Amino acid sequence: MKKVMEVLTPIFARYGYPFTLKSDNGAQFVSEEFEDFLTENRIRHRNKSPSFWPQANRGVERQNRTLLKSMKVAHVENKKWKDELNKFLLAYRTTTHGSTGVSPAFMMFGRELKTKLPDLRPDKNVLDESIRDRDWNKKVAGKRVSEDTVVSPTSEGKPVALPISRPSRARKLPDKVQGFCVEHCKILV
């Protein structure tokens, strides 16, 4: 727990304190000591992903899978993993995201980072409201999808998202599925 705070402190010193910090339910993130650290620095802690279902945080899980694949390739090719990690991070930070339409580096610094590739992007201003609006709309659309689903195990035992029946909608889940969900499912919000 101390190690996490030791790693976060220089990051906060360099970039400032975030308004919120999102984490999973790992022991290092749910300790009283860590919560006190965040409260002291006026940082709101969001650890909403259920510990028994990591797929609830799809974006992070997908990113981790891509990162691990990159590290495995580096290992097989006998390359230094730290060098390959830095290359991976540069590629990630300079790639345009679908939700914002700009790269994470541009959102953070207001400019693109120089890479080996020639600069082919148009000039954009980080203060451009259309970027923020596009990001907000994507987040709202994602939230609507998660509010409209329940988790149900398949015959193989893997969870599957199913639509929730609501009075405002004409469609309804089959009685068998609805009965199962009432007894065994937790609604994800």
C-alpha cells in the first residue's frame, strides 16, 4: 500500500492531483491507509468494478490483453521488455481514440508528441468543445448500454449481458431467463 502511494506521489507532483481515481478492488486500493491518502489530497475514489467480474471494466481488460501480448512478443524475440514497454506506451499515447477523436497525449499536453512517423494530422485545439462533447456522448452511450443489461451465466458458465425488461419498452425477457435473473443475477449499473 505504501508502494502505491510512493509511485503516485511523483506523478501527482508532475501533473497535479486528479479529481477522481478509478481502480479495481485490489487490496492495495481498498485499504484505509490508501483511502486516507486520497481524502487528504481531495481525490474522489471510484472502485466500482465488482471483484468477482473483471469484465465489468472492459476497456482496461482489453488494454491489459494488448499490453501482455506485446510483452510476450518481446520475450520470444529476446528483446528488453522495458524498451518494448516504452515503445508500446508511445504508440498508445499518440494513437487517436475513437471516443475523443484525438490522442491521449493531445488531451494531456495540448499538442501531439513527435514520433518517427511523419505528421499527417490536422491542427486541433484541446479546448475545442466538440472534442469534449464527442467524448461525453460516447461515455453516456456506454452508460446506457451498461444500465440496460443484466449478467446471466451461459451453459459454459461464462457471463453474458442480456437486456433488462423495462415498462417503457415493448420487449420482455423470456420467463425462464427472468426467473433465473431474479434469483441469481446482480443488475449492473
